[in-house]
Amino acid sequence: MTRSGATRGSRAARRARLALGGVAALLLVAACRTPDALRTAPGALPHAESAANGAPPAPAPLPRAALALGLDADELAAIVAHGPWPPPFRPDPTNRASGDPAAIELGRRLFDDPRPSADGRRRCADCHRAELGFADGRARPPGADGRPLDRNAQGLLDARLQHWFGWDGGADSLWAFVLRPLADPREIGTDAGRLAAVLDADPTLACLRRAAFGDPRPSGEALRVQVAKALAAFIETLDSPRTRFDALRDALAAGDADPGAEAVARAYPADALRGLRRFVGDARCAACHVGPAFTHGEFHDAGRPYMAAPGRPDPGRHGGIAALRADPFNRLGPWSDAATPDAAVRTRHVAPSHRNFGEFRVPGLRALVLTAPYGHDGSMGTLDDVITHYSELDTERLHADGEALLRPLRLDPAARAELRAFLSTLSAPQPAAPAAATPSPAVAACRARPGA
Ligand code: HEC
Ligand code: HEC
């Protein structure tokens, strides 16, 4: 007992150090990326006079936009680390269809197509609705048998920025994850035979598949993998829109080189600014919700209950690691298209530990306004419920490393409102979907190909 307790303690300490090290590294990167203009800008700085009088050298001057908001250098670096947005597209090396227009169009169409499903009625889009950030508004959506699934359906915006998929990280690529809802009888419940029949009966889908993956059409697992890779290529295109936060962040990053920066920064709502300072400051939210997508993509125990059903705990990351290692479609397996082994580094090094029980992937916080309810089981209905959770946190529930980062914040009503105001600046109205060109350019291109 004592021994395992000690091991757990030191592991926890190591993990906390790792987590904080990661944040520090990010901040460092952000600081290094800060344009030179920001560091050398002249201007009427409060310290300038005392420096001239022989006092200790003044710290690097802050840009006028940061001074106008009363931010210090640490706050500035921490805020700038949450961008820029959107990050450039980087194709998934394990998916040769990543970024391919024909594959994206095939995925877009299949996402909304009930024909492959076991009963001919179920679609990905039933549980991932575009107008809800590709979440579905329910705590836990019902499966085909009418019983709720174990977890909340994530919104799919910004999924391309993750490196583990699912709340438990049971898959290490988008396409490997997508194979699961495709096969699961509670979700789509399809198989290679049905997929082949749908593709063969629909000349447009057949054409897009051929353009993306070539002939001949495979069968069996190879066909399921092609369909999953096309769906993943589509999901990779779903970026959440730029927000009021991004305007502030870019103004702060631009420094005095941008004459409009100060006015943009001043336009950010004052209550949201106080919430933001708490978020990157004493509330320590940004220890986990950090980086452009407001998550570091790893797993934590945030003190939420984790019973999937009475007497049946959801093992969270612990089960996810077991699933990932047993998965023949993971990055170490033959279905990955990566040319070099570095694409599988994370997967090779993942190791289970007892403390992973009840850990879940830290969710990103963009487009939150669309994706209620919250948490891995949808048990927090509103942002107010989330804030109450962190305000009144039950530390008895936490693993050791959670404790290192989380403590009840005991926020008063004004502080709660400010945090909520900040979180709401991470969402923006979805831009209206562009009117679909008929036929889409990808379809036209594929029809124009010889042999189409
Ligand atoms: C019956 C509802 C339902 C259907 C149908 C469904 N999903 Fe999901 N989806 C979920 C739930 C619930 C989760 C969360 C599962 C988890 O994390 O364990 C999820 C998670 C995901 C994720 C993980 C996102 C992330 O950020 O890690 C992806 C990707 C996804 N679904 C894609 C699809 C695709 C593609 C289809 C169609 C082939 C589909 N889903 C069909 C309910 C559904
Ligand atoms: C120790 C890491 C950690 C810290 C610190 C942390 N969170 Fe979280 N957060 C998580 C995890 C993990 C979840 C998912 C919890 C679950 O469902 O089990 C989560 C869930 C959320 C959600 C729900 C998002 C969704 O899409 O479901 C919001 C909102 C949120 N956190 C905001 C905050 C705020 C605000 C703070 C600071 C007061 C904060 N978090 C601090 C790890 C953290």
C-alpha cells in the first residue's frame, strides 16, 4: 500500500512538473514569436524616467495595447499563446486523403448519408449537427437501441488540432476514430458490403472515391479505411470561426507596429477582460486549456463524477490507452500512410498507469456557446454549471495531479459573470455555409478525369 502510494505521489509530482513545463515551453514559444516591434517599441513608459536616473534597467517595454489594458508581461505572453487563429492546415501524414478535395467532398456527402447505416436511417449528422458546432445538444445521444451512449457527442470543430480522439483518447488519428461509429451498431452500424453497395450505386460517390484513392475499388477492411479517411478529410476542414478574443489576441501580438492595435484591444469588453485575466492567472484554467484551441490535448481528472451507469464506472483514459494499443488501425499498424516512423512517436510512447482511471481529454473551449451540454457525460448543462463546478470543486474526487492544478475557486457572482463573459468571447456566430456549387468543383473535376 505504502509503496504504491509513494509511486503514485512521485508520478503525480512528475506529471505536474511535466504539465507546467509544457505550459512554460508554450509561453516561451509565444514570447519568442512576439515581433521585435513589441520589444523595442519606443513610447512614454512609466519606467523610462527612473531608468534615466540610474535606477535598475527598466523591463522590456510593453506594447501600447497591453499597457492600455493594464496587462503585465506574463499576462501578455499567456494571452498571446492562445493563437493565432486559425492555425495553418497541416495534412495528417497517416491519411493520404488528408486535404484532398475529392476525398473531402466524398466525406461531406457520406457524413449526411443514411444509406450505409444498418437501418438505412442513421447518419453521422444526427449526432453531429452543423448548427451546433457538430455536437448534438443532448447530454448523451441515444444509440440505435434507444439507450443513451456512454458519453457526450463532442463538437467536431477544430478536431484536426487534436492528437488523441474521443474523450478517452482511444484512437490516435481522426480516421482510426471514425472506423468506430461506422462499425458500432448503436451508431451507424455499417460494414464493407453495405459501403460497397452504396458506392457502386451512386456514380458521383464512386467518381469521388476513384479520384481520391484510385482504382480498383477495394473491398473489406481496405474499403472501410478509405471511407473513414474520406470522412476524416472532411472533418479536418471544420474550423471554428475567428472570435472577439482572436481580435484582442492579434492586436496584442502585433505590438506597436500596428497603429490600430490599441483601439482593437480597447474594444474588448471590460468584464470579459477581467475573466480572461483570471483564466490565465489565479484560476489556473490555462494550465490545461492552453494553446490556440484552448486545450493541450492531454488527459486530466477535473473532478467530475464518472459513472457510465450505476455500478459501471467509465474508465476514461485508462480504457482509452488499452483500446489504442490493441487497435490494429493505430499509427504503428499497416494502415497508416505515414512515410516515416515519427508520425507514430506519441503512440509508441504511451504507457498506461493506474491514475489514468477517470481522466478525460481536456476539451477545447472554442465555439462553446454552440456545444452545450458540457463534460464527457454532458452532465453540466450550461456554462454556469461549469463555473459552479470549478468554483465549488470537491477535492475529494481528485487524483493527486488534479489537486496540484485545481482547487475550489469560491468565485463571487461578479467573478463568475466575468469568467462567463470571457468564455463567450471564444465563440462567434457560425458563418453561413457557402451556397453549395452544383456540381461542386470536386465533383466537376472528378467527372472531367479520364475514365470517370
Ligand atoms: C448516435 C450518435 C452518434 C453517431 C450516429 C455518430 N457519432 Fe460521433 N460521437 C458520438 C459520441 C457520443 C462521441 C463521443 C465518443 C467518445 O468520446 O467516447 C462521438 C465522437 C466522435 C468523434 C471524436 C471527436 C474528437 O474530438 O475526438 C468523431 C471524429 C466522430 N464522433 C465522428 C463521427 C462520424 C464520422 C460519424 C458517422 C460515421 C459519427 N461520429 C456518428 C455520437 C455519435
Ligand atoms: C487540470 C486540468 C484542468 C484545469 C486546470 C481546468 N480544466 Fe476545464 N476541463 C478539464 C477536463 C479534463 C474537462 C473534462 C471534464 C470531464 O468531463 O470529465 C474540462 C471541462 C471544461 C469545460 C467543458 C467543455 C466542454 O466542451 O465540455 C469547460 C467550459 C472548462 N473545462 C472550463 C474551465 C475553466 C473556466 C477553468 C478554470 C476555472 C478550467 N476549465 C480549468 C481540465 C481542466
